[in-house]
Amino acid sequence: LEISSLDEKDILVLRLDLTDRSSHEAATNSVLKHFGKIDVLVNNGGRSQRSLFVDTNLDVYSAIIELNYLGTISLTKHVLNHMIQRKKGKIVTVSSVMGIMGAPLASGYCASKHALQGFFNSLRTELTDYPEISIINICPGPVQSKIIQNVFTENLGKSIENSGDQSHKMPTDRCARLTLVSAANDLKEAWISDHPYLAVCYLWQYAPTWAWWLMNRMGKRRIQNFKSGM
């Protein structure tokens, strides 16, 4: 049995809506008032997608960007101001392997994760005068979670009917542990996935022609399964 050394004053839980950007400054100030500093920001809010582009309302794409991208950089902006004053901190953003590749049925989700990758890779180059502020991008593959139950579909407000089997995905605690290891070692980017998904990441990075061939074959089967309700 592990005994925690945390006291009640060491824990503060705040409700936060990433899409309510006007509330992010006050939330940041509440944390600073309670703890006096923010050492680490972990951006881990977002929703995935399961729908074909030709069937999907553009409002869905707007909502994905508003939540996954704009909400994340809004919160980052307020926390980063504090870290710049301290000249110290870590900003850990949970992107996805979808931030470095493309995949069918997730065009809006992929776009939002590509946006995060581009943003934080660019932000890192703006912080060269602050070597103790680390920008860390985490790119998980499939992980056991409720992300599938809460995906965007072709219309806002419509939920997915079949979330499928999750047993083949990486256990949540292993992904969390590897994320912490990556953050502790200030890795700029970490791909956290089991094979064969990790192998596809390497293909996409170093042999893109083969990756396109493989993704087209996998994607065709994935779309067929989706249409048949699997």
C-alpha cells in the first residue's frame, strides 16, 4: 500500500472548458493563487472523429479546430506568460500519431493534430532565449480510453453507435508512464505506440512512398468496416 505525502492543500481541481477561451485567464490565475507557480502544463483535452469527409458537415470541422487546437493554444498562452516570467517550465501537449501522418475517417482530427504539431514546433523556435522552458509533443497511437465513445461524427450532436474492441490498444497506465518519462527527459517529440502502428510511423517518416501504399490498403479495409458498422 502506497501512502501519499500529499496534503489537501496540494490538490486543486478546477472545471475547465477548452472552448470557453474567455475563462482561461481566470483559471490560470486561480492555480497561481493557490500554488504560487505552474511548473508543468499538460494539454490533454480533445475529441477524435469517425466520419468520411464527403458525409461530414463543415460545422464538425470548425468544432474540432475550436476544441483541439484553439482551446489548447489559448490555455497555453496564459500559462506561458507565467513561465516566461519565471524563465522555467514544461509544456507537454498530447498530440497523436495522427499529427505526423494521415488516416481515413479522421481528416478533421488529423488536421487539428497537425496544427498542434506545427504550432508547438514553431513556438519552440520562439523560446530560444528561455532554455529552461521545454516544449514537449507526445504522439500516442491507439490507447485504451473513452475517446472512441466521444468522437465527432458526420453531424454535431450525433454519437457513434459502435465503439469497437479496445483490448488491442496500449494500456492507459503505460502510455501515461511513457509520457512522464518523455517529459522528465525533455524530449521534443515522443511516439508512444505498439507495433504495427509504431512501424507505420517510421515508414511515414523515412519511406513515405511505402507508407502511402500501406495506408491506402489499410484505409480501404477500414472504410469498408466502418460502412458495414464494424
